[in-house]
Amino acid sequence: MKEITIKEFFDAKKKDLALSLLTEPQTLNKRLSSPHLNRPGLALAGYLEVFAHDRIQIMGEAEVRFMQTLPEELLMDRVRNVFRTDIPCVIVTKGLTLPPVVEYLANDLNIAILSSRFSTIQLISQLTRYLQDVFALEKTIHATLVDVFGLGILLTGKSGIGKSECALDLIHRGHSLVGDDLITIRYLDDALLGKSGRDFGHFMEIRGVGFVNVERMFGIERVRRQKTIDLQIELMPWQENMDYERIGLSNNYSEHLGVKLPIIYLPVSPGKNVSVIVEVAAMNMILKGVGYDAAEDFNSQLHAEIRKQTFLKKAQEHLDAPEND
């Protein structure tokens, strides 16, 4: 499980979320391990049975006004019980003022209280996107990711099979590179998002040439920072006895971070123009997305032709039958 400190969160989003710290600096040392948010209304009312204490607690106008109605001793008791569950921090929206006893207890129990000028809805919306990005599931694999006709194509295969060379040819043909050799895949917003596993530029290693900088060589329009992954193409050595897909009626899938991704197993042999085949695979997938499947079309026309020839053959047999008698 990923974790970040509240200080890391505060430093990263202080400007974007208009945050300020109301408690002592040492309260920022708590750790956050959940991408979800919680509003502690029920907890402040005394019900802690299902309190999500591992989440950032958002206090809006409703929570603040409720606390202002409580007698001081009861308020201290309720807030102390909430803070003793070891919540990561509290964020108060709209720049609202908390009762002084709340800040006193927060400092005493080492709970950070942050204030934001944003409305509750604005804060929850932006903070949710940030936390989902921070805590997104991810893994890094050896692969090359390219943008071909707007589709994210993940090229995989054994080292030396030609992934980088294929990507270089695609870039030369007008497509874009996301990353080469190491690709970090993240599950975000119900999709697989890929980016380079390195943070220092769009370099490619071309055997026999060495490293080239794609951005410097081909221009900024030939690189992408990240891309949704739509299709995986596994490059593999040609084998005589291997049963490769010929028609395209069957669909194969790989799995990354629990998400199924369409995959094509593409045999590679000397003289084969792999980059053109990758382009065709991308265009074929785009056509499928708008409702046209070439394999289904071919299959239906083939069956129609078989039915036609069968009918003609039976008709001819019927016409020839009297002459045979």
C-alpha cells in the first residue's frame, strides 16, 4: 500500500487548493494511505462504529455549525474521541473558523488541521482527482509505448526482437513516442495509462547506433508524456509450426493490473514491415470501434457465397435429373 505524509501532501497542493496550516508544523508528520475522503458528521454526533478514520476528514459548513451548537465540554469529548482514532488530518473548507478548543485538541493529539478557501464541493472534486492519481495502482514493464492514429499501442516482446526499431519507424512515419524500454502502467479512471518509466527525456536505444533523443531529433510533436493504452502487440519470432491468427474472429487478451487489454501476437521475420502492420492493426481497431469488423464482414460474405454455390449446385442437379433418366 502506498503512503505519503501529510507534509508531502500539503507541500504539493498548498497553492492549488489554497491551503494553510492552522496547527503546529509537527502535526504534519502523520501518514496517509487512503485515496478516499470522509465527512465526519456522524462521528461528531457520537457515532463511531463505522467511522472511516484512515481518510482525510473534510469539515464544511454543516460540521462547523454543528460543533458551534455543542456545549464546550460535550464538544471537547466528541472531538477528542474523533481525534483519538488517529485520523491523518482535517481540512476545513471556505476558510471557516473552528471553535478554539478544536485547534487546542488537534495540537495536543498531533492532528493537522488545514484550512482551504475553496468550497466543499470544489475541494472534494480536486482533492479526489489528486489522491486517485497518487494512489493509483501501477507497475513497470519492459515495453515500448507509441501513439498511432490516436491509439496507445504497447509493443512487447523479448529483448532484441525489434520493439525500438519498430517504434522508430513509426515515429519517422509521423506517429509519436510515449516511452521506450521501460513503461510504467497505471490504473486510473477505469483505464490503463502508460508513461515512460524514466523521467529524463524521450531517449531510445537503437542497436548499432546507440541512444537517440526523439524530442530533439524529430521535434516536440513526436513525443507524448502519457497515453491511454488501447492495444498490446506482442512481437515474437516466426516459428513454422506456430498456429497464428489468420482470420481475426477470435479475440485475445492480456491482463495488466486486473484490466483486460486486447492483444495481437505478431510474428516477426526478416523482411517483414512490422511498423506498417502495427498501423493496420491500429486502423482495424478504430474501425471496430465505430462498428465495422473486417473479419465478421469477410466471414458473412464467405458464408453467403457458400450458400449461393450450394443453391446453384442443387438447382443444376435438379435441371440435369430428367436428362439422366
